[in-house]
Amino acid sequence: MPTKISYLVKNAVIQASTTFREDQIAAYKDAISKEESDNSRWVMKLLLENAQIAKKNKVPLCDDTGIPHILVELGHNTYLPRDLFNNIEIGVVEGLRNLPGRPMAVLGDDIQRIEQKKGLSEDPGKVTSPSILVDKMAEKGLKIHVLMLGGGPEIRAHTYRVFHQRDHGNLFKETLTWMRSEIRKLGCTPCIPALGIGRTHFEASSLMLKAMAYGNLKKQSLIEKNLTNSINQSNVGALGLGGSVTALGSMVKIGPQRASGVRIVCIRPCCCIEPRKASIHLSPDLME
């Protein structure tokens, strides 16, 4: 039976998929004012107009409605609500059906799904989320972050090791070399690169998701500003048409590191409508 949490998750799926955030809109307006290319400026104006229509009509921002990824954060002395994960799953399914999401769940057994021989389910709700990432947080209560990840950025994403030589400049130099090459092939620019830097591939990927969940284009660190400026020097521009704005901003999360000559870096170049995200924060009294 649907509960308050499943209802909130359903609405979060729809909000993430149909609505530009305040910092996203501000970043686009700033980029339009700075862009010198008429073609790229025209594209970004259309992207903002598309976002206004999507929000007004509650329709997806893009035909690729994405794969739902869920991050749950639990505060100190806060207990998980009963049947939390089942209610999250119900909310995701209902959100995808109401959106509606693209029906792209592949049918069949393990081999048949890889080879896509049994076709696709017509039910958007069958596009299930991966395993839910659960972590602690300093605040009291419970947070549920919904991220809708599209296919294009996933094709251009990468998780790999970098030999840093005890110099962060070497790490970001190699990261930027790879990123500039992939962003040219992304197509859906301007992008927002999301980076996680950790000790293992799992940790780096988890940190990348947290960078997306908490990233704010209005509050950019020095590292994020430097990454954005470097990518903008590529002159790829909106939709690859050339221009001074290839990245609207960056989102970086650096975790603990181990004594090693290697750092694991996870990079995902979020496309022109991403990161599509919405968050729910339940205080302890609202969870009873």
C-alpha cells in the first residue's frame, strides 16, 4: 500500500524529470549573457524555453527520461522507517508511470537482456533503480535524493586510476585531457562535469553521485571553477556548435585517500538538462 514516503518519492521522480533547479536556470542565464556565438546562444535560449514548457505541462525535459538512482542519508540516532526501501520502490514505479518515463526496460533472462532479443516492456515502471546507496549524515532525520541519469552521459562517463605523483595538478591534468576528448562526442552540451575522487572504484562512483546530489552551480569551489574554465577553453559550445560556454559549472566530491600513488577518479559529463535531481528531507517528527 502506498505511504507518505512512496508519495513523496513519486513526486520527486516527476520533479527531477520535469523541472530545472534555480541554480541551473541562473547558470543558463549567465551563460547566455556571456556567450559570443549566436548559434550557441540561440540553443541555450531554446533549452531554457524547453525547461519552462516541461515545468508548466509536467512533461519530461528530454525523451531520454533516465534511470532512477536513489541515495538515502540517515541522521544520528535516526531509525529507518519501517518498509522504507519497499516504499521507495513503489514511489519510483508510480513516478515513472505518471511521468511517464520512456518504456526501455529490456525483457528476458541474463543473456537475452544483454542481447536484447526479447524486446522491451511497455511499462515505464519496469525501469527499476540500481541498488540504493545508503550513507550517514550530520543532520537529524532522513534524506532521500532522486537522480535521473540519462544514457548519453553514461556512454561518455569513465571510472579509472590516475597516478598523481603527489601533485593534484597531475591528477586534474589527466582528468581534463580525457574529459575534453569525451565532451566533444557528448553532443548535448553545455555540460556539467561531475567528479568523485576516492580510494576504490565503488567509492569514487558513490562520491560522484553525491557530487551530483549536493552540487550547486551558484556555489562553486576553486577546483570546480578551474575545471569549468578549462573545459570552456575547448570552444565546443552548445550542442557542439562552437562557442565560449561548453560547461555551465562543475560538481566535485573528494573523499578520503589512502597512502598510494594512485587515485581513483569517476567522471560523468552531465548533459544540458542534468543533473536531474530532487531531494526529500524528513525530520524525525515527520517520520513517526
